[in-house]
Amino acid sequence: MQTGSVHEHWSSRGGFIMAAVGSAVGLGNIWRFPYVAGESGGGAFMLVYLGAILLVGAPILIAELMIGRRGQMSPINSYRKVAEDHGYSPGWKWAGALGMLTAVIILSFYSVIGGWALTFLFETLSGSLSGMDAAASSEHFDDMLSKPVSMAIWHFVFMAVTVWVVARGIKGGIEKAATLLMPALFVLLLVIVGYAVFAGDFGRAMAFLFMPDFSKITGEVLVNALGQAFFTLSLGMGAMLTYGAYLSRDISIPRAAGIIVGADSLVAILAGVAIFPIVFASGLEPSAGPGLVFITLPIAFASMPGGVIVGSLFFALLLFAAITSSISILEPLVSWLEEHKGVQRAKVAVISGAGIWAVGLLSVLGYNELSHVHPLAFVESLADKDILDSFDYVSANLFLPLGGMAAALFAGWIMSRDTVLEELGVEEGWLFHIWRILARFVAPAAVAWVLYESIGG
Ligand code: TRP
């Protein structure tokens, strides 16, 4: 093990912001957010979700960036080093290790969905999705799921692109990809929002998203909203911690966090505003589940003028967003392996990518050869979840909140007042006090309460 930082740094503040926003904005905003919000009743979910972003997500984002910049290393070694520097047990490294396990699970299914996006992009471009009605679109989606070989190949292509970017390193790979792709994403999203406002059922979509029905807030809605907050901000497994390790001292962490949270929430809301008017105008169900984007939107694209173009743009957008996120799920693992002597970034990127691809085959097979497997069947309300859904549910709703709680407790209780003030870059004032109350008490208690509710319920 080498001492000191073996890692490159971001080339600039802008490069870091692009990469971090690129990490946060992804399938979580465009595929996961609309379907989870749709399943959890729309407005009621939105309210809890935004509360979770502000009271739990934002302080933990700041905590992870601080731990990373303090440690200058991968999650495992940053936790160990910063704990030792403060006179605490190096055993905190296990918080980082939990993150590595979570990263493997999340990337394994994330890449499968990325493969779906690739499939749909090519099919839309080739015009083979045009003219489908609701029945044809469901059938088309099921047909894709029934073919493990082609799904595994697209999953492979997505993983290969992820590995390729990560292998190129911080400045030449991750930063460049994000700086290129993020602005394109914003423009594409605005085009689709424009279309949806103009041609969709905008009024119903607004009512669905922004008029909360408080009676719909259940334990299940709380867990889903909390899990979505962690997932969408890339928190709880050390992705942001790792990006913080590449951050130079002169960049303000609280301001960066504000930009990341703001941009991520904006994209999620824009995605909702783009998707639900089309859902309602086409007489589709908001609660369609993980297939929402992939089943319902092709129907809309098929029936709208210029649908091939809008549809192609949409899936290109989904793909861009997914790649700038998937690289941030792989990076912590590669960063940790890179800290061992004589290890080459490109080599470990390829090996970890291959291993995670293999784990992803379980999710692929869960739709066909292994469709009888329901890993969470011991919980009644989760009994019909397939393998991919189960990985998604457990990682987002259990592992990420636990990892995030560790980050909050670590930054709140283990790191000294002086360290925290230095990392926040402020004098002791309102920002410090509010952050510390949120990190020490509010965020951990919220996670504990929600997990308790969900286990009890
Ligand atoms: N935030 C990304 C999204 O919304 C996914 C992601 C990237 C992620 N890095 C992560 C999720 C780390 C959890 C943990 O699509």
C-alpha cells in the first residue's frame, strides 16, 4: 500500500462540477424517478422526496465530499486514514467496504438498464418501433426481456463503454465525457419538455406531480422516497466521496453541493414534466413500474408527429446520462484497487468491469431462464420482485441509506470541529451549525426511522 495520494485531481472547478452533476444525473432521474414517483402516488411522494433531498441528501453529500477530500483516497482508505488521523479505529474502513459491495450490485443492474437504453436507441433510429400501440409496445418490451443473449450483449457494450472511460482516468476520461455529454443532455431534455407541454396532457401531469394527497404517505412511500434521494444523488457507497478525493483545496464544498443538488433535482422534475403529460395524454398508467419509460414512451413516440426524432433524442439522452453515472459507480472500486502497489488503472478497470458484467447476468436471466426466482419472497409486499428489481430495491432502500448514515455519523462525530470548518471553508457560523445538526442527528435519525418503519410495515 502506498502512502499519500496516488490519484490525479480534477483539472478545474468546472470539470469537477460537470463530473459530479454527471454522476448524480442518470437513469435515476429519467428511468427510476418517474416510475417510483408514479408507483408511490405522485405528489405525496414528491413532497417526501424533496424533504429527503434537503434534510438527508444534501448534508450527506457534503459529508462524503469532506471525507474524500480529507482522506485523498478511495472510500476504504479515506475512512481508515481520516479515522486514524482523529485517533479513532481504522475499522471505519468497513463503511467503505460496504460501499464497494453496494457498487458491484448497483452497477451490475445499472448496466443492464443501460443496455436497454442502447437497444431502444437503435430500434428507434431504425424506425422499427414506429406505429406501435399499447399492446404491441408491452409485447415488444417483454420480447426484449425474453432474449437473454441479446440483452447480455447490450449489457456488455454498455459496460465496455463505462470501462473505457474509467480506464482513461480522471481528466482525460471522466471529466471529458461529462463536459461533453452534460450540456447535450440539458438541451435534449428541454426539447422533449417543450414537446410534452405543447402536445401532452400538461394539466393532469401537473396536478399528479404537484398536488399532494397526504393520505397516500405510507411507510412504503417513505422508504421509496429516501432510497430515491440516495440513489439520485449518488450517495451511500462512496461515489461522491471518491470524487471529493480528487478535489483541490480551493473549491467550496458547500457551494458545489448546492449546484449538484439543484441540478439533479431540476433534471428529475424536468423528466417528470416531460414524461407524465405524454403518459396521461396517451391514456397510460403512471404506476406501470420499471417498464414505465420503456413501455409507455414508445407508444407516445409512435403516435406523435416527428416521433422517430423525439424518440431517438430521448433514448440518446437516457444513454448519455447513464454513462456519466455508471463511470462514477465503477470509479471508487478502481480507485481502491489502484492504491495497491504496481496496479494499473486500465487493467483493474477491465477486470472489475468483467466481474460486474458477470454479476449482471443474474439480472438478465431473471427475466427469462430464472424468472421463477424471487429473492425477496420472504417479504409479502416484495414477493413478486424479479432479480433486477430485488437488487435495485435492496441496494437503494437498504444499503445506500446505511452507507449514507455511516458517512453522516463519521463526518458529524469523528471528524473534529476544526477539520470540518476547514473542509467547509467557513468560519464557525450558521452553515456549520445547521450542517452539523443535520449530519449528527437529523440524517441518521431519519434513516433509522424510515428503515424501522419499513421493516415494521
Ligand atoms: N445517481 C445516478 C443516477 O441517478 C446513479 C449513481 C451514480 C449512483 N453513482 C451512484 C447511485 C452511486 C448510487 C450510488 O442515475
